[in-house]
Amino acid sequence: MIEQFHNPQLGHASYLVTDPETRISMVVDPPRDVSTLLEAAAKQRSTIAWVLDTHGHNDYLSGLSALIALGATALAPIGSTVGYDAIPTRDGHVLELGPTVEVTLLHTPGHTPEHTAVRVRDGETIAILSGGSLLVGDVGRPDLLGGPERVGRHATALASTILDLVEAEDDDVLVLPTHVAGSLCAGAIAPGTSTTIGEQRSANQAIASMLRARDLGIEDWLDRAGLPPVPKFWPTTRAANMRGVAPVERFDAPCLAPGDLRDDDVLLDVRDRSADYPLAAGAIELPPGPAFTVWAGMAAHGAPRVILVADDADRANDANAMLLDVFEPGAAGWVAASELATEPAVGAPTEGDLVSDVREGRRTLVDVRNPAEVREQPMPGAVAIPGSLLLGDPSLAPDGPLALACVSGYRARVVASALRRAGIDARAIEGSAFELLVPASIA
């Protein structure tokens, strides 16, 4: 029996694999908050005896150490050196959870060198827990850990991994990846949290590129231009996961007074965005949304302390629970928005005013979408700079007043607030005005 747990905030899925006779379970790629996994195991009256991270994750903090602390035995990804107590493994390592469920570990390098997929035989059913290797409509990116030469080696290894996998398994074998839609660990992940070998053999464009490259006798199948930038916090997250992330339970962030704030604090305004209120002065606007956790990780990277700005404790604690997935210490506290000074007024131009400013040359239009989005739907006259790069380095922004745009306006608002924090006149064009900037034929 395989149970999937999907976190759309991170584009992440974890798995509880259980033998129904022995009620022995194995967890694959646990999130930092393991409470849902524990509840599921308790419901089926099983014991979580084993836990595996398929690789050193870059995009979120793992709950592996929390399960070790509760009595589970960890398996190390194949060929890895880890800082937590774990049993070394090898390609083909077999683990029997009971008479019904057998697990085999497969070394599938490329996304990372130690990447390990899990082949589960549950009676007559076979499934591959593919981690960050074979995904729905794409494959895991191989450019996370080094310069061009290393990327080339990883891309070659990944092509071998993927082609061997799809050629060795039958069409009806279920594929259950860890990275799903919403993850930045690939450039074109399709909707859905599961697929089959047959579906990917026929429809996965990355596999098609690998096959063309192999048939032509070349190794370069990877289109790096279509990949989103690697967020700056990812190497820190991977290092933490490889050494073992300290277990943490969800905690309430303490309420602070304005006098408790320090000059080096990073303030994240996590209120629902409304035109009826101004942003807290010096804060990065980060309202709730489907990409909140990823952008929170980017905004918090390198911060001595993160302070949340909210209207009440419930909103602050909900935001902190998501922040803990990507920022190891979590928030140092929260402060009531009503007690803070607001951002100085700069005319608050309407969407129509911003579009007019762009068309008449008073503001430079900056497209903050990722490269694949820009290529598919160009925005004429815009300077294309992915929002994650601008958030990490405001000096990349063009000179002069700016109007930032993306499809929904979410990324534009986050990045514009960060640029204003750095002293740059930047305003976000909301989604409703996005269509005014893109030709009707491709909007």
C-alpha cells in the first residue's frame, strides 16, 4: 500500500509505503512537519520503521531526522555521505517490509549524484517512487551543483538514468515523483502528481530530447535556457538536509513590539493584499498564495532574523508553519501591522497609469516571469529578468522607475516591494493589466 501526501506550496509529494500484513511502513521524502505522516500511520496502525530521502533536497527542509528521533531507521541515498545516522546502501538494495511489499533501491544519478529511486512491488502492482529523476512531463534538472563541466556530467548521467528506467519498465508501471507541479526542480513539470512509464515514454519532451541526442551521438539534450534560476537558498537547504535537519514541531511565533525590532531584521508582510491598506514600511510584501513558501525561502535567505507582519496571531502562525519548510529557524516573531509605520506614499499609480507610463517611456517594463514563460508568451518591449534573481540582487534592476509584470501579479508585487526596500521606485502591474502588455494573439 502506498499513500501519497501532496504539498502544493512546495510542489512536493512524500510517501508512506506499508505492508498490510506486518504493518511495517517506510517513509520516502518526508516534509519537515511529519505530523500528517504520523497521523496516517496511526490510522492504519502501522509502525514507521524506515525512512529515506531520495537525495539531498535543495528546495525544502526534510523531516527525516524527526522520524529518526521517533525510532525509524534511515537509509542513506546510494553513494552518499550524510551527517545523520543511516545505513549505507547500494544499487539494488532490497528491503522487505513484509510478505506483500518489497522495496528495491535504484541508483538514479543526474539530478544529484546520490539520487536514489525506490521500486515498490506491492503484490502484483509495481510503482517507482522516482524522487527528482523522472517527473510528470519532465525530468529533474541536473544543473544544481556546479559549473558547466559538472552540469554536463550530470546531464549525461541523468539521460542514462532516465532512458534505462523507461526502457526497463513496462508501460503500466506507476511513477510517483517527489517533485510535482509548482517545484522549481525542473522547467516544465506538467499538472498531476502521478503518471506511468508508458505516458512518459510517449509524451515527455525531455525524454524525446534525450532520445534525439542519443541517436545523433551527442550528449547535449538539456535546454538550460528554459530552466528557472536556482534560488539562492537552495545550497543552504541541501547542506542542512545532508547533515540532518534538527526536528522541530510547529510553534507559535511570539508577538513583538516595534521596539523589539532590529535594523537587520527582514520583515515579511503576510497579510492578504488589499488596496485598502498600505504596506508596512521596509517590509517585503508576501501575501498568502500558492507560491508563498518558495518566495518566503528566497526572501528569508541570509537573514539574521525574519519577522512577520500580520493582523493577528493565527495568520502569523500559519505563515510561520510554511516558513519552517524552507528557513530552518523559522520566524523570530511577529508584529501587528497596526503598530508599524506604513510605506511612504509615492502616488500609488493605478494599473492604467502604470501601463500608460510604460507606453510613454516614463517607466521601464520588467518581465519577472521565468525563461520558459517568457519564451512561450513574449512581452514586447520588456526587460526580462526573473523575479527570483531581482529578489536576491536588486542591483540587477534597470535604472529609473520600473513597472514589474507577471501573469497574476503575485511575483511582481513581491519583487517590487523588495526593490522599494532597496530604494528603487518599482511598482507592480496586476494580472488584469497584464493582457494590455501582451499581443492578443498570444495572450
